[in-house]
Amino acid sequence: MDSDLMVKYLPFHGKRIHVEKLAQRCGLPAKEILFRYQHGCREDLLVVKNISKESRYSFVRYQGKRLTIKELLADHQQPGLNEFIVRKRFEKRTNLVKPLTKDEWRTFYHRQQHK
């Protein structure tokens, strides 16, 4: 067991479970589970399951830090910027928080009109 793990127990499906036990059960490192928990993936299954790339809880790298798209959007609020645009930019390796391009605005407005 790692002595540097600050949190020993996490809420999981309405019960408290030891991080190491959860890690063994799910096949993920305990540090990864704690990292996800600390970065907002607090819903039961998001802590341990494979998070889809389109989810706002998926991770991106921004300025050398690994954080969730939800955290990035909270820190850099812009009209029209959402998890789909951030994910697309991350895959293209472009600036994640620059103002939206004309194509992105068209996509954003098209989606807004059809809601």
C-alpha cells in the first residue's frame, strides 16, 4: 500500500470502500482512482470505468497539467466552447481555449437551432 495516499476510503454505491480494495477489484491503480475522484469524477462508475472520450469527465492536457474537460471549461468560460470542441481541438493538438473559429461557430449555432 502507498503511504502517500491521503484519502483511504471513498464513497462507492452508497458505501465506503477502501481505495486499495477498489483498485484491486477494478484493475486500476489506486493513484488513478484518487486522481479521478479529486478531479470531479465522483459519480460511482466514473471513478473506475473507462470514461468515453466525448464525456466532460475525460482528461486532456493543458499547460502541462492533466485535468478534466469539465474543469477546463469551468476555468475558461467562452460562449460556444463545449466538450466536443475541446476534444476535437485536443485531438488536433491546437490551442484548447482560443476563441471559436468560423467553422466552429457554424457548428455551434446549427446545434443550438435544432434543440
